[in-house]
Amino acid sequence: MSTYLTILGFNSAIPTVKSAPTAQFLEMEERCFLIDCGEGTQVQLRKAKAKFSKINHIFISHLHGDHVFGLPGLISSFRLLGRETPLNVYGPKGIKAMMEAIFKYTETYQGFEVIFHELSSKNSEKIFEDNRVEVYTIPLDHRIYCNGYLFKEKPKERHLNMKEISKYPEIEICDYHNLKRGKDFILKDGYVLKNEVLTTAAEPPVSYAFCSDTRYLESIVPIIKNVDLLYHEATFLHDLKEMAEYTGHTTALEAAKIARKAKAKKLILGHFSNRYADYQVFLNEACEIFPETYLPQQLEPVKI
């Protein structure tokens, strides 16, 4: 099962005709995650033909409007569409009060359970886990409390080598599960069949790290070490480093430094200031430090 990232929006505070505020749709191990929910996210979801109804977990980085103003409308639309499945929302402390105030004063009755998981820790912590996927926070340094998120597939099961297995009638279908999990098989005469003979290697698990918004922060490097794909904000070019620091943001060059230090396989930049008309300048600056850097392609699924 492949993992795909669809960037629904990637620009900074103000929406434009060509780009929307931050929101991403991640499909991992048949789970559908929404990361941030800027204004217009539900429209972008429809344009991307995303599996709208399968979103059961939403991860909000911080409570600035360009990352959360689309959430009330999305939840309202879920109600109008007859949703019954509970919705889990992860975000900074205060998100529950904010959303409940909006529901109260707009008399919006969602008709299904919204479970808020409020975050306040300044240390990385596991906030979601099932039998296939784990999600960790990535504490960031913005003007207000902010987290990135690390999504990791759990190790996958090995593949059965049926040509080899068929040589041993003692191996029954009920034994396949243990073989997939890497266990050896012991024949009745005590001979041990090594697992690597009976199976082939599983696909390596993949990981994705989302980091927006933040100042340059090397403390995140150990958390995202060897990540397959890193999305990191790059609001300014490096000649405006002082402005980036003052406003709680990162430059393209700094994002590339983080990717290099973390030994990420690929880097996607985003959250560009509207002062820049040509995003190619961000790519040019970052590629000097980290060649495997790419610009975001809105609404186009990227295989991780």
C-alpha cells in the first residue's frame, strides 16, 4: 500500500487566486489524515477528489487563521453530509474552546462526536497509534505554541515465498501469519527452517514530516532523522533572515540546512511570503544546500 501526500494549499497568510493557505491530505496505510485546515480547505479537497468522508483524524499545527480557519466550515459540511463517525482533532490547547464557541454562536450542531486532543507539551510525544501508523509531535518555535507532525508507518510484514514453502507439507495456512512476522518454522524432526528462506523482505516503512511554522530549529533534527519526505516552511529568502527570526519563520536556505542535517531523502518547501512573485528563487537558494529540494505542486498527489 503506497503513501501519498496531496498539498491542498501552501502559501502564507493571505489566499491568492493560484494558491490556498496551508492544508495537506495524507494517505498512509489506508488511513486518511488532514494536516492543517486553512481557509477554503474543503473546496481544495473536492478539487483534489480526496476521500472526503474517510478523514477521521485532523492535525492542526497552531491557531493562526491561515492554518485553522477552514475547520469550522469543514465540520459543518460533514454534518450536512450526514456524517456519523467520530472525528478526532489534534491541536494546541484552546482549540476546543475556540471551536465550541463557534458552534455555540452560529448554532451549528455537528450531529456527530468531535473529540479534541489538546496539546501543550514542549517535548515530542506520540499522539496517535494503531496497528499500522504512528504520529508524533514535532515541537516548533513560532510566535505562538506550534507543533509539526511526524507520520511513520510501522514495520510491514514479510512476503511469503510460496515456491519454497510448497516444498514443506508441514507448513499450513495457519502458519503463514507467523512467517510474515519473521518467525522461523520448526519441522517435526526438529530442523529449523530459517525465515529468510521461506519469506522475502517487506517494503521498508515510510515516514513523512510536516514542519510549519517555525524559526530555524536544529532541535527537530533528531526527531525527523532519515525521514523519507520533509515539508518545511520557507517564508523568506535568506537575505531577510532577520525578518524571518522576528516573525517566527524560516528561510529557504535554513530549511535546506535542516533537511541536510536530518538526512532527509527529499524536501518540499512551502508557506511562501506573498512578497515573492516567482517561487523559483526559493528552490534556487535551497538547492545550493540540499539538491533534493522541490517546490509544492498544489492538488497533485506525491508518492512517498
